[in-house]
Amino acid sequence: MRKKLLILVIIAVAIAGGLILRFEVFKKKPTVGILISTTENYPDERAGVFLALKNLPNDVDFVNVDYADGDIRDALNRAVKSGIRYFAGLDTSSEVAEIEDLLSKSRSILVESQITNLQVVNDSKYVYTISPTDDIQAQAIAAYIEHKGYKTIAIVKSNSNAKYVDYLSSEIVKNLKDKDVETKILPISRLSSIQKAPNAFVLITSAEEAVNVMREMESKFGKIPFIGSDWSFRGNTLMRNIEVSDGMITVGFVNLHTVSSTFKNDMADMDLQVTSPSILAHDAVIVAYDLAKNKVSPDRVHKYLENHIFFGERGTFSFKGKSVNSPVYFYEVSPLNLKLVWTFGEER
């Protein structure tokens, strides 16, 4: 009888332990990893992430997945081994290309704020971006060049982030092929070979590189129109070097005039200006949070995103395929603000 009672007690304890374990698993919050480079200094984007986290409910955990140059694979590997399967990222197209196989193997979902390369997005099964892709950006830049009546264009591309710069520069040329516009692509390292000023420069570079190019070319040719791709919008470098960047046109994917006053005030409190990348970083976190909270599986994520309307600091937005359907905005840099001067594509 005692033996039977002991067995019953053991079974009861085992069942209770199992129920407790199941309850612990059930109540465990999902986790989102934030992929952030420690090498690049983009305080506006980090602030966008911070403000998103500040206002989200406490039903999803967030952890930083920091990485230095060349370390993104190791950083992601460590995060995946710890059990994280949802990520938001502030990475470049070339960096995401480095980790595509790891994401596919682990069936991890990555929502990116900045990548725009169509090939990277399409080749990466579980990668989504809240920016429009570079086939759209190339059409927009070509249309702006035609709109301004420029006939000679020098496209200067960075020596880094090859996936992005090579594709975007070639797509711009392709879109201008039948527009009676003479184009020339050259890397920054060959900048000194330009002997005659074009009607305008297109800079497919980081903001730091863009400032250096503008400084060198203006010292050689005087004031010339410069058009920067979305990469040149990252960080506050253009505004910190306003003596050089004043009058430059740069591409963004957010209508900054529709951003809430609360967000603007919060950014001002941190002595930061609202930029398109800061909004995209904020909204990428919002989407990753939604996916994690609802435990959307990798097999369902594509359909889930296409069937949902999200609300972020850019207002309402939705996915078309693997990217967000959005107009392309052209801003003029000035000492006081970023002035919206042209829009490609229809407002939602």
C-alpha cells in the first residue's frame, strides 16, 4: 500500500512538474534581437530604435546583437544559438548578403530598416525591408534628373557596400539610357580623373564620403548640383557639415512632414534631427515586435505581412512582396531643415 502510495505521489509530482514546465514555456516572452553595428555611428537610427522600445508594451523582450566590422556572422550565430528567431536590423545590403545563409538555415526572420538591394531581398528567404527597393530608387533618381533637365551626370560610387552601389548605379544608367542623358560611373578612388564638370553628380556613398566628394569637387569646379542616394541620408553627417552640404539633394523614404510632434520633440530632446533613417529604424522595430508577439512562423510571415496594415511614425504602411510600398522623397539640405522639394510615386 505504501509502495502504491509512493508511486502515486511520484506520478503526481511528475505531472505537477510537467505542468509547471509547460506553463513556464507557455508564459515565456518571445525575443527580438536588434542587429546594430558598433563601428558605424548613426545616433539618429539608434534613437529611433530607443523611442520604439520606449513606447511598446512589455510583452516581448529585446536584446542588442552588436557587431563590429566583419563580425556580423558571428554575432548572428551567437544570437541564433541562444534561441532568438526574430530580428530587426539597421544593416547595409552587403552585410545582409553575408548572413543570408545563416538566416535560412535557422529559419530566422529579419526585418531591415535600410537595405534596398532587390537581389539581396529576393535571395534572402526570410529577410524583409521597410524601405522600397533599389529598382524603385533608381527609377526615382532617373526621373528627378530628367525633371531637372540635366544632360551630363557623373555617378560616384563608394568602394564599399558593393552589392548596393553596383546595382543602384547600373540601374540609374539603365533608366536614363533612352533619355538623352550622358552618364559616367566611377569609384571614389578615380574622382581626380574628372576634368570637366558634369551638370550634376549622383553620390552613391555614405554621408561621410559624400561630404568629402562635395568638398573636393566644389574646390575644383565651384558650386555644382549633388544628388545623394538614401545611403547618404544616414546619420547626421550632412547637417554637421552644412557648409559643404547646403543645397545638396538627398533621397529619403519617409515624408518627414507627417511625423508626429511627439517624435520630433523626443528627438530634439536628444539634440537630434528627425531623418528618414530614424523613422525607418523605429518602424522596423514595430514590425519585428508584431511578428514576435504573434509568433508568426517563417512559413506564414510573407502572407502575414502582405495582409496587414502597420502603424508607425511614418503613418500607416503595408508590404508589397518583401518590401514596403512607398513613394521616394527628395530633400534639399539647408541650415534650418530638410526641405521636401520633389516626390516620386503616389502618396498612400
